[in-house]
Amino acid sequence: MFVDFREPPPPPPPWRPKPRDPRPQLTPRQQNALAAIIGVNVLLLLIAPIGGATVIQAISALFR
């Protein structure tokens, strides 16, 4: 077996990521459901701290 050391071996081919499959689009019904979920979360984001403060005040009033 003969190994030629006169020239360096060729470089390996560059790494390429696998092509992605196109994601399926949301149906209009799924879009409406997602919008409703996001809307409820934003509403709760604004209302929940007020409710949490009320609960904390009620608990502190019990121990006074």
C-alpha cells in the first residue's frame, strides 16, 4: 500500500445545514384561537397584579 505524502489531501466539503421543510400555515380558525389566547394573556397581565395586591392586602388585614 502506497501513501503519497507529497501533496496534502483535499479539504473536506463545507458543512451545510439540511434544508428545512416549509412549515404549514395556520388556518383562519387557528389564527383566531391564537389571537384570543394572546388577548386573554395580555388582559391578565394587566389585571393580575391588581388582584394579587388585593389578596396580599386581605391576608395582611387578617393578621392585624
